[in-house]
Amino acid sequence: MGITREEISIGYQTIQDEITKGLELLDGESSFQEEIWKRDGGGGGKTRIIQNGNVFEKGGVNFSAVHGKLPEAIKRAFGVQEDNFFATGVSIVIHPNNPWVPIIHMNIRYFELNEQVRWFGGGIDLTPHYVIKNDAKFFHQQVKAACDKHHPSFYDDFKKWADDYFFIKHRDETRGIGGVFYDKLTPEKTGLTLDQIYDFSCDLGRSFVPVYSELVNRNRHKTFTEQEKQWQFLRRGRYVEFNLVYDSGTRFGLETNGRIESILMSLPAQANWAYNFQPISNSQEHDTLTFLKKGVRWAE
């Protein structure tokens, strides 16, 4: 059988602990507040939220392990007939104070219906308010290195998947500069054992703190103007649009009677919308929009 759901759940809780500790050290001022919750229907989780910090305006590092009956809509989406499911994972979204520090998201998760239907999903992606080329290259190089340890095609395959997934169709732009995204990874699809896929998900999870720490420390002390702050609020608005309209994790949480505060922790404390905003040609805002496209090669 290989690794069990209990072992995966324990491993993911350890990663949650490591990431919250690393982010508290990085912020240097604020601490995570934890709420332990139970889900009607089975299971529960630990929601950890940081707010009004030195670096982080709002962020969450959530763990959940839930089980019960799958709703009909989810069964149809997954193409399965069975009712009983188990799902566990860690989900992270961080919204920084400084517009030069990027938003980051990561998720690692495991889903099980029975001995034969078991898979992993997840990914990590970066949403800069202002795209800084060297930072974008660094991020993708580090993510590629984590992927290359486990499979030679993971980075290329999962980067394209991320470009396609994190695409705001009604805006014709990507949510950020992407990263990697994958879903329903099984031994049959990858040539790896389930244990090896789990190891990959853990390595990706443990890449979060060193990668984000580097990006934060490069930019945390940069000064910014009111205009740049307003641009940050507009970019947050795009983030909200994606998460509420397209994100599959949000839909899964809502349709399986998940805890609403934990599901919506990905939303920023403040986001703005302006009617038909057009950045000035050749401005930093205009330049950023030119990179919010599919297929940009950041790591070779």
C-alpha cells in the first residue's frame, strides 16, 4: 500500500509548523493566531492567521484533514461514483504591506477515495504587484530545482499548467508570473510511486520559506509612493477576482461545507477597483502588465 493517509496528514502538519515558524521569524513583529476547527460531516483543521505585521498585512497558513460524503457536483467534476472521501493539505497565501514585496501562494494536498483512487495536487505561484525580472528568474529557478530533483519534465509540464490555470480569462491576463501547478498526480501518470510523489510535494512545501524569505528581504525596505500603494490595491483586486471566480480550491471548500473563514483567508484585507484604469505608457505599471502573459520563460 505504501504511505498511509495518516502519515501524509502528520507530514503536512509538520510542514505547516515549519512554515509558520519561518514566516514569524521573517516578519519579526507579528505572530500567527491559531484556531482549531471541526467540520460538520467529518474532520477539521488548524487555521493560522497573521495580521498587521512588520512585513505581512494579512496571511494564512492553513492545514486541514477532512472526510465524509462527496457532493454530487464534485463527484461529476472528478468523474467518480463513490461517496466517501478523505482530503488533507496545507494552503498558504501571504499579502505583504509593501507593494514591492510579492503576494505568494502555495498549496500541497492529497485526496483519497479508496485504495485505487489516490492522488496528489498542489503548486506554488508568485503574484508581484510590480514584476522585477531578477526576482522572477530567481523564483522560477528555485521552483525548477525543486521539480528537477524528482522528475525531468515536472517543471515544464507544471509551469504550463500554472500558466493556463492562473489565467483571468475576463481580463486576458495571468494572475501573476506563475510557478507550477499540478493535480491528480498518480503513479500511473508520473512513473513514480505514491511515496515518491508525496516526497515531491513535501520538497515543494519546504522550498517555500527559503524562496520567499529571499524575495522578501530583497524588497522589504524599499520605499514606495501613494501611487504605488494604489496600484497594489488594484492588483489585489485582480487576485480577488481570480480566487472568487475561477479557483478550484475555493469551489471545493464551499461545495464540501468547508469552514468559510479558512476558505476565504486568501483574500487581502483591502483591494480596490477603478473603472477602466489604464496605466501610463512606459510606466512601471505598464511594464508589469506586459509580463502577465502565458508562456514567459523565466528559468532555463
